[in-house]
Amino acid sequence: MTTTYTGSCHCGNIAFEVEGTIDSGLACNCSICSRRASLLWFVPRASLKLKTPDAAAGTYLFNKHVIKHRFCAICGIHAFGEGTDPKGNAVAAVNLRCIENIDLAAIPVQQFDGKAL
């Protein structure tokens, strides 16, 4: 069942809605994900709708510059990332820790060895 979730950074400067079914989260051990303790949910980019101006989000690129890590310029929270999946589709990696009123303990978490990439 598809649900619309709301989320934001800590200060609310970045707010969004995302539509989909949260069936699992992904914990990546790459250098940036492990430092910021992200728990990611991948959705088609069109499923993520910003409720605040895009300019409110800073962008951090590193390594191969293929993933746009989006964060709040005020509170520093990384709310989501943007990229392309292996089939060429635009995707968003939403930080589940930024979504309101969900039980993170009830969501199965897959471990991903991003450090090996």
C-alpha cells in the first residue's frame, strides 16, 4: 500500500513529502553514510516532493560526483540524496530518520558495503 509521508530536517528549513511503501531501509558503511548515520529508503525521484524552495538545500558531492547529497544549510541535517540507478532512472535516497511518525524499529534494515565501492 502506498502512503504519503512527511519529513524535514531538524529546523524545518527543508520539508518534503514522499510517496511509497517503506518495506526496508538501507544502512551503508561508506565514509559519508557511516559518519552521518543515515538510514536510507530509495524511491523514484518523482515520489519526493519538496515543500520548501530547492535553494534551501545545500549540495555535497564527493568521490565520483554521481550522488547529490542534499543537506540543510542551517541545521546540517542530510535529509535526502539524488542520483541515478543502474538502469538510468532518477532516484532519491530519503533519510528515514527525517520522516515523521514512523517506527524505525519495525523497519527491516539491509546492510550495504558501500566502503567496498
